[in-house]
Amino acid sequence: MPMINCRDCSKKMSSSAEVCPKCGCKAIGTEEERIIASKERWDAFQAKSLKREQERITKSRTRKAEQEEKEIAEATQKEKKALIALVFLIPLAYYVLKLTGHI
Ligand SMILES: [Zn+2]
């Protein structure tokens, strides 16, 4: 006899059992109907789990992309600042060297 999941507590039980041995919930329908109902519930559960997992992956990807974008923006900002510093420092160094007679 195949095993089915109790419709109440979801624990495994025999498809031929009239009541769930765990929670005492009464099994309804014929044995065949119980097997089909249990399979349908299981399929629905699987589909739901899969959907949730896909949503989780999509969300995690979006978060990762946002994080990368932020990091790139920060790196660009740092490069800009370094470039500005360089643009000011070179003429300043040149001016100082010229003033002190090194050039
Ligand atoms: Zn039960």
C-alpha cells in the first residue's frame, strides 16, 4: 500500500488507513481518491516551492546587480577625485620647483 500525506498534519500515513496515526484526522474518500488528493497536494506544494525559489533567485540577482552598480559608481567617484588631485598637484609641483630654481 502506498504512503500518502495526512491532509491535516501532512505526516506520512498509509493510504489504506481510515484515520491518521499522528493526529487522528479522519481520512476521507476511497483509498484511490486519497492517493490522488495527496499527490495533487504534493504537486501543488512542489510548484509553490519552485516558484518561491525562483523568486528568491531573481531577488538575489537584482540585489547583486544593484550592489555592483553602487561599487562601480563609488570607484568612478574615487578615480575622479584622484584625477582632480593630480590635475592640481602637477602644476603646483611645477610651480614650486620653478620657484626654488630646480627647473
Ligand atoms: Zn495527521
